[in-house]
Amino acid sequence: GTVWSAHDELLHRPVALKRIWLGPDGDLERATREAQASARLKHPAIVRLYEVVSANDAFYLISELVEGETLAHLIAADDLQDEEILEIGLALTEALAHAHAQRVIHRDIKPQNVLVPDRVEESGGAAKLTDFGGASLVGEDVLTRPGDVLGTLAYMAPEQAEGGKVGEAADLYSLALVLYEAFSGINPVRGATPAATARRIGRPFESLARRRGDLPRALTHALDTALSPSPPDRGTVDRLRLVLAETLER
């Protein structure tokens, strides 16, 4: 889709307007699924959906407008302190816990889908998760066939890259990889080409504990554990949230 900043003339507020084209190659089911997933969620660390409009050959999602930068931009600019990354990580674990409680699996967590507001509202978090276009709704019909792969290669959990069943553990893996990149400045899975990236998925890479030995051991252990190739070995989003909160408090 294409996203604009816009103005709601009825309610007199700024909004984000996402237009999803539904021409010959458009996908009404997937556009509808994004709206359904977003409509289930109401959390300060998730971009809020206000309204959905279907018109002619396009589908429009009107959402909260977040003034700020993507996490991808801030990582590339090396513009984050460790404390800020902890705050962002804490907000994202809380967002994911809420989404999973509402039976929504995001499936495409990456720095480009994390917005960091210029100003944090009293009820808001340090970051907002957006773009549920690839989300799956637990208990609903799937929109992919067995073996299909949906998501962003450099942030996929191994089971997701293999076209297997994707659940909460895959979101946890992707989030841990995003935080690994934020703390270290590199994504250890990304290769020079998509093929090189694909070959690295699921293979061992340098632990965050070794790359950032100055960070608290409990933090690096929790993130390295969440990056285990096997889903049952990754722990839980709640466990990672607790470690982030304790580290931030200290």
C-alpha cells in the first residue's frame, strides 16, 4: 500500500491514510485481514485503526498518525542509547503480548514496522508497532497455502522461512532479532543477497552476549535464548518483557 498523512475533516484530527490498490493483482482478502487484525487491537504501543473504506478499486485504512521515525532509520543513524532501546523493546513486548492475547500473530516484525514517536504521550509507549498486512488470526482461515512464505526474509524465524506453522514463538524470534540489531548495529542473518540471507536462516551466529559483553548478562541471555532455532527453546514474550523491565529499572 501507499501511505499519506491526511486530515480528517469531520473529526478535525490528523490521520494516516493507507491506500491498498485492488486492481487485477490486488488482494481484497488480505487487505480485509489487515483491517480485521488491526480492529481487534487497542494498545498504546500499536498504531490504532480508526476506520476502513472500500471504494472502487482500492481499500483505505484510516489510522492514527504517528509523528516520528522508523526504528530502521534510527538504527542506521546510530541514534539510540541503550536505555532508549530497552524502552522500545519493552513497548514492543507489551504490544505483542496484547496482540497474542487477541489471537493475532503479526508475522512481519522488523525495524521498518516500528514507529518511534518524537514525543511520547502519557498513555503511550516509546514505540508503536504497525503494518498488520501479513498478520494471521488464530482460529480463522489462513490466506496462504502450505509451503507459502510471508514476511521479510532477514527477520524470519526458521520455521517461517521453511513455510511451516507460524505462531507466537515466530513473533518473539523476529522481535529478538530486531533488538539484537538495535543493540549491535547489525542484523547477523542478513547477507549480501536474498539467497545468502536465506542460507543463514537457522544457522548459528555470534551471540549478543559476545558482541555486547558490556550489557547485563540477564538481558543478553534472554535475547540469545529468544533467537534459538527451535521454537520451544525461545522462552516467552512475557519472560523477555520481564527481563527488559528489570534491566531498565536497574
